[in-house]
Amino acid sequence: MSNIIEVKKAVLKFLKENINCFDPTVIKIEKVNDSWKAITELYEEDSFLKSMNLPPKKIRLFYLVKMDNNLEVTAFERLSSFEGADNDDD
């Protein structure tokens, strides 16, 4: 069984390895039945500006990361806002 500190470390490691992001921060962790749900805030370069060869700008995004008790990521998704994090049917 995992504790909350191990979950936080695993979530941050997953994001840094899989998303080109800056300064990821876990802002919410919740144990749901036998799994974990974490909401993270991070910054990415704006892909639209980058595609138009304009000066880069970092934009703030939120991600939901779900993990099982073995700290294996079972799902993750970008959220439209932090408020959207609670609209899950778990």
C-alpha cells in the first residue's frame, strides 16, 4: 500500500518523463477506493504561438493523474480548469 508522499513523487516523476512541462506541482491528492487521484498544475509552452514562430509563452494547465496502489498510472488527462477536476464520476 502506498502513502501520499510516494504518490506525489510518482506523479511528478511521470509528468516530467512524459510531458514537456515546467514546474509541475501537485495541488490535490485523494485516495478513492483502492486507487489514487492527483490534480497537478504545470506550465507548458503555448503550442499555437510556437507553431506561428512567435515568442514562446508559458501557459498554466491542470492534469488529472490516476494511479493504482502499486503506483502504476492507470489514466491521465488534461483538464480545462481546476474546477473541472471535481466533475469525475469516481
